[in-house]
Amino acid sequence: MNGDNSARVAEISAALDSVRFRLAAACVAAGRPVSEVTLLPVTKFFPASDARILYDLGCREFGESREQEAIGKVAEFTAAAVGGGIDGADPVRWHMIGQLQRNKARSVAKWAYAIHSVDSARLADALDRAAQDALSSGDRTAPLRVLIQVSLDADPTRGGIALDELPALAEGIETADGLELAGLMAVPPLGSDADEQFARLHEVHQRVLESHPRAVELSAGMTGDLEAAVRHGSTCVRVGTALLGSRPVISK
């Protein structure tokens, strides 16, 4: 994180201002307070130094999708934070937003505040065991927040649980000692109408809330469709390209 990075700071600062303006405008158009929707910068493929720039610009939550990349980045960010102006009373929260294999559950449970991509009971069980172990060892101080990824097109290659299997998975997570059911996540099918898909997701979320009233989070919307997501109740938009650019900067 050393060196003259003033150009990168200026680039990210301008992009962040633009995205914040878009998000605020989307909330106003939807008749919602801006405070209801979290902007989650997606830092996958980009170095820890970019996360630090975003932190200095006021961001406190970051999204990663590859466990092997994330664990190194979290460690680098944390190490650089020691004596480096990071407020220990205002911690960074890292979110796992990509597909996860069960054998990575133990690692993720040590660094992730939340995971947005749980789509099977087997993965939930692995995360529950890992989170309980992390709580016992002191690697975490609170249950792992879980958002269930819902499939809107029944395509198994894109992740997400089928709608008819959602109630059982939600109940299993709700009763797990190491997990906290936070809400739902979904990605619209490629080429689909975002408004239609997010409206459908909103209806699914409302049904889940009837049985699980604390599962209030709805992680929906990215760079290209955040306005549609906000119209239909998103509480978290995951934005990478509009903030950090389309060409990845490979970290060490």
C-alpha cells in the first residue's frame, strides 16, 4: 500500500461519488430513505490497497467472491491497518458473495461477517459447524450472517436454491447455533428483465418474512441494475465495475 497512488485515489473517489449519487437518486425515486440500502463495494480481483482507499472514503463493508483471494486480502488489509489509521471501534465487515465449496467453510467462517450465497443444506451445515468452532476459538464474536441465494431461473450452474426448497433451508439456518438467517440474495438470469425478476424476488422475500421476520436483508442489484433492485426492496447493492473499473488489478 506504499507509493504515490494519488491518481487511483482520485479515480476511485470520483467513481464512489457517482455511485452514491445513483443510489441516492434511486432511493428517492422509490420513496425510500437512502439509509435503507447499503452500498457493498465488490473488491474481488482488486488489491487490498483499493479496499483501503474505499475505507478512507467512508466504506466499511466489502464483498469478495473467491475464498483463496479473499483470505490473503483480508490478512493484508488487517496487517496494514495496525497503526495505519483504521478505527478499531469501527470495524470493517467482509462479505462472501460468491459460490462456496463446503471444504472452504472453515476458512470463510474465520473472516466473513456474512455470506450471501448459501444454497444448500449441506453447505449451511458445514458453515454452522465452522462458525461454532470459530466462536469457540475466539476467531469470531458473533454468529455468521447468512443470506440464502435464490434461483430465479432454476439453472443449477448459476447457483441458488429452487423456490420449493427454500422454506426448509430457511428453517434449518434459523435454528442453527452458529448461523443467523439475515435474508435472501439473487442474481437475475442473463438477458432477463431486471424489473420483473426483482419484483418476483420481492414477493419471495415477503413470504419468507412471514415465517422469519428477522430475515430482513435483500441483497440484490449490481452496477447495471441497481435502480431496479432498489425499486423492489433491495437493502444491499453489490457494485464492483462502477467503482473500481472493468480491468482487474492483480494483487500480490
